[in-house]
Amino acid sequence: MSNVVATNRKARHEYAIEDTYEAGISLTGTEVKSLRNRRCSMQDGYAVIHDGTVILKGVHIAPFEQGAAYNVEPLRDRQLLLHRQEIRKLTSKLLERGYTLVPLSIYFTRGKAKVELGLGKGKTTYDKRQKLRDDDAKRRTEDALKKYSRGQKI
């Protein structure tokens, strides 16, 4: 990924991401300019499949300051561009209980705006707490190993 515009940090905490997909986004000119200025929020974003097309909902792209009459609704639904076989595969997975499509990041590749979509299941509160405990324990052991290798007392 090159030139990351926005990331959804909350997504990896809330969901266990099993698979990722790269999709293009159908945008207007002022939305692209606003994205280049990094004026985007993905916090409440999600994607749905409706009539064979993938639609991105809840992603806020701020209006471009010099856009005036050409600006569009910041929270409008945006079509995502995926291959037909990818959409079929996602549709079958989303029919299973608990799966959802979450945008993980928006970035530019060769001048084109792309979205990294994650197919994931919602984590339970227990899973989230366990992950935090594991991360904390890992961090403490790494710190102790660093101090030990420097010859400091632990």
C-alpha cells in the first residue's frame, strides 16, 4: 500500500479479520481532492452487498473547501468496484452468521483511490480482553529481555 489516507484502527479491535480484499471506489472529483488532503473518517464505516454491487456506507469524506457547487453529501453511499467472482464469494460468506464487511483503510495506488475491505466476525468482550492481556504480557517480556541483554537489573 502506498499513500495511506485513512485507517480504521477500531476495526481490528472489534472484528477478527479472516480475509482482505482490495476494491476501487466510485468517487466524484471533489471527493478525490478531499481524500488527497486526508479529510476522511472511517470510524463507523461498513460495506453491504445489494443487487450484486458492493456499497460502502458510513464513511465520511469531508466536502472540498474550494468545491462549492460540486460538493456532494459527505456520508453518501459509494459503490465499490470488485470482480464478479469476488462479489459472489463475499455474498456466500456474508450469508453465514456473524460475518461482516469492514473497511480497514483507504489509500491511493497509481493515482486511483482504493479501499482495503476486511471480511470478519465480531469479537466477544472476552476475546477483546484476552487480546489486550496477551499484548500486555508480550510487551512486558520484550522489555525484560531488552533490559536483561543490556545487563540491567530487572
